[in-house]
Amino acid sequence: MNYVRLGNSGLKITELTFGLALTIGTEITDVSQAQALIDKAWELGVRSFDVANSYGNGKAEYLLGQCLNKYPREEYVLLTKGSLPVGSTPYHRGLSRKHIMWAFNESLKRLGKEYVDVYFAHRYDPEVPMEEIVRTFNDLVRSNRALYWGVSEWPYEALDECVAVCDRLGMERPVTEQFIYSFAVQKHVKSGYKDTCTKYGMGTMGFSPLCQGFLTGKYRNDIPSGSRIAKSDDIDYQKTKNFYPQNKERIDGFLNICDKYNADYVAVALQWCLRNGVYPVFGSSKVTQLEQNVKALDMEVPDAIWAELSAIE
Ligand SMILES: NC(=O)c1ccc[n+]([C@@H]2O[C@H](COP(=O)([O-])OP(=O)(O)OC[C@H]3O[C@@H](n4cnc5c(N)ncnc54)[C@H](OP(=O)(O)O)[C@@H]3O)[C@@H](O)[C@H]2O)c1
């Protein structure tokens, strides 16, 4: 597994970051099952782990912290996030200093760690002045409890303002933007995330690189039992099935081109992100998937595939 630099910052992450949304802390609440996944990720060389306070209502952070206890803290990168609602009052959401300071402290307690490597403003909050946001995240960085800060799916206008405010105040800019990114979902084109990151030298991290399973080919003929769609009521998450009607042409086109060259779907999906300079934040609900996904980085993909995929683009 290669280590890559996150934008212009000095922080290196592994090419693949393992994320926990909807798996550990949601469908997987047993610590030994969670440990098996984290141990497999570690054995395969993954050293970057992504979580958020909202995943599994905090259980994901708690379990991840427990599972990482056996590993030296300086040898992995821990990413977590705050701002999505974690309760019903105005104090349980958003980017106000009041919420973020509380949310961050709660995250550290659940993780059981002295610091996180990157703390993300999980979504933009137009109801908080940019100067308050910048000062709050910089205070966390100055306290050495977050080594860097990042943003996730911020409108590019907000990012422009953020960078201008950071520079005016002589404060640390966010080092990365984490946005949805896969061959199937092209939101980054309209949103301008990627171009804005390039402009500011920010690292680009792409979540859901397998389009929540669609780019593995698992939904091609039916909805397999045990899949995220089949589990949607149990895990209280209904969005996965919408990806197909919204991105049908790109998903079908992708699978057909892979079939034509007899190429591994996962290898093409993950390597496509890397070729485009975006570091995948992927998920796996089983050890076997995790193994397949990490090994996919080393698989040969015929060059002709990239040209055919660009033709769909
Ligand atoms: N910043 C944000 O706002 C944000 C938002 C969403 C996600 N994220 C991060 O991104 C991470 C990944 O998101 P994601 O889970 O949507 O990404 P994904 O990698 O596109 O999808 C992962 C899911 O696809 C299925 N899968 C994975 N590998 C497979 C394989 N080899 N064969 C068959 N099925 C396979 C599994 O679901 P089943 O086995 O259950 O079908 C797995 O949980 C999250 O954990 C989180 O850390 C961030």
C-alpha cells in the first residue's frame, strides 16, 4: 500500500482509507467482528481510518477506538467529523463554536484517543459566520487535539470564502475536502469540488468509490441477501437503491466495458479514482470484501479500458 501526500500538507495517508459508515457501529456492533475487519485492514497495509460522530450514533467511533488500541497511535491516521445532526436541538448540529467544541470533545472521548489527525466540518453551515468556523477549527488545531482540519461537500463558494478568511487571519486552511466520488456518480463535475481543491492545493478524498456496491456488479441481476439494499430497513438507510435510477447509464456502461475486457470491477472502480487524483474512502461489510478491495489496487487493468470509460464521460 502506497502512502500519498494529502494535498500540499505534510500529512500522508494510505492510498485507500477504510470508512465505517453503515458497517462497524451500525450493522456490526459486536467488537470481535469489528476487530476482525480492522485487523484485516491493518494486515493489508491500510493505515487511514475514516469515521464520524453520526455513524451508528457514536458507536462507530467507540468501536474503532477500541479496535485500534492494539496499534501504535503514531502509525495510523484517524479521521472523524462533526456537524451533521446528532440530536433534536440547535445545539446538536452545525458548525457553531458551541456545537463543534462539544461534538469534538465527545468524539475524542468515544475514540479514547488524545488526538485525531484530521477533524472534518462534515457539511457547510450557512448560519455560522465563516470567521467563527475558521477560528473554531483553528483552536482545535492549536490545542493539538486535531492535527489538521478538513471539510466535506462544501459548496465551492464557501470554500473560496473559507480560504480567504484563513489567509486574512493568518490561520490554517483546511487540508482536504471529502466528497462523493466514483465513476458512477459525477456530482464533483457540477459542484466544482475537485477543481476548487486543485486551485488551493487541498487533498481530494472520494467517498463511496464503489457506488455503495453498484460498481462491484453485485446488483446486476437482483438484490442479493445481506447486501446494503436488502438490509436497508435494518440499518435504517434507504438511499442506496436510488443510485441506480439516477446513474443507470454510467453503472451499466461501466460494467459492460469491464466485461468486454474481462476486467475486475472493483479494480477498475478504485484505480479509476486514483488515476484521477482522488483517494478512495471505501467501505466493506465483510473481511472477504475488504481483502478483495485492497488487493484490487495491484490488479492489472488493460489500458484500453480507460479510453473507453472516458468516452462515456
Ligand atoms: N464525508 C461524507 O459525508 C461521507 C458520506 C458517506 C460515506 N463516507 C465515508 O466513505 C466510506 C465509504 O462509503 P460507502 O460505504 O458508501 O462506500 P463504497 O465503498 O462505495 O460501498 C461500500 C459497500 O459496498 C459493498 N461492497 C464493498 N466491497 C464489496 C465487494 N468487494 N463485493 C461486494 N460488495 C462490496 C458493501 O456493502 P454490503 O455488503 O452491505 O452490500 C460495502 O459496505 C464510509 O464508510 C465513510 O467513511 C463519507
